[in-house]
Amino acid sequence: MSNLLQAHPDVQGVIAANDEMALGAVKALGSRAGTSVQVVGFDGTPDGLKAVEQGTLYASVPQQPSQRGRIAVDNAVKAIKGEKVEETVKVPVKVVTKENVAGFSG
């Protein structure tokens, strides 16, 4: 991240593959994180949600394991019964921001 910031000091946003990487970007950005540079993570980890609440991480996208598990079981039951199961199953995406972070837990 430090090399990226040196090469591109005008960066305005960072999207990380997970919350740990996003928090590393926040650390490298220092006071710019959450002010002039928005950082988004993925996973909805407890540390990520805390950073969202504090405003240093703009958002995180939780993986919603309980919903994914429910959909998987529903589709397994359908398959056992010989019913059609979609080849691609989409799980709705939720984005956690400072405005709605209180409704999520990591």
C-alpha cells in the first residue's frame, strides 16, 4: 500500500479483498483513511465492523454464512427430491456502512 500511495498520491479509494487487507490500507493511509480516501473491505469481521463504526473503513461486505448455509441446505433438499436446482445461486449482497453497522455482528 505504501508503494501505491507513493506512485499515486491522489488515490481516492481502495477496495481490498478482505477486511484484514483493508485495515492494512487504513494503517498505511493514516489520517487520510475515511477522510480523503475511502477504503472498502470484504468479510464483515469484528475488526472490520469496528473500523466501519469508527469511520476509518468506509464499508465492508459480509459473507452472510447463515444465509449461504440456508440456501445450500434448501437446494440440497430440492436435489434429493429430484427438483430442479439452479446452476448458479446468487446470495444477495449487503453492504455495511456507518449508517447500518449497528445491525451487523462479526
